Amino acid sequence: MVNKRKSKDFNPHNCGVTHFLNRIGGKWKVLIIYAISKNANRFSLLKKVMPDISKQMLVNQLRELEEDNIIERIIYAEIPPRVEYKMTKYGHSLMPVIAVIQEWGLKDLKKLNKI
């Protein structure tokens, strides 16, 4: 059975922000993308850097990111089989956006800690 996301294509006004959020919105996707970009490229490493994500949620989010061509899943023909994830060229195009989000978050954290 193919996993169908309810809101993936819902964008009645062709809004860029809505499109962005349909692709990488939610609690985990940006964190997964960031972790993969920093070489946490195996399932066990991703689970280690995000211990609060359930295995099933991680599987679902990885599948959606792969379906959207943001990451690539590479299966190595070894015993036991090894699977790694890497950013696609399209996925790398998100990194400047994520860098701005990170910068804003760090500035806001500093501001909150001064209060």
C-alpha cells in the first residue's frame, strides 16, 4: 500500500509558502534533512541524533523525502545489506533556507536567555 499524504498537493492558491510546507513541513523533516547533510546518513545514526522520533515516523518521513527527491536512498549489496541516505541536488537547494532558519533560531534563543 502506498503512503498518501493528505496535504501534499493541497495548494489552491499556488502559494510558495504552502508549497514549501507541503514538502518539508512538520516536526521532523527539516531535522532529518539537516542530519543527513551533516553525514548522519544511516537509519541508526538518524535515530541516535533524534531519539524522540519513533522508528515508524522516521521510516515514513524518509520515504516522503525520498519520494519528493530531496534525499536518495542507496542500498549496498553487502551481507548484511547496508542502506545510506544522501542529499540530492534538489535537496541541497534547501540548505540555504535551513541555514537562515538555524540563524534565526539561535538569535531568538540568545534573546530569550537574556530575559
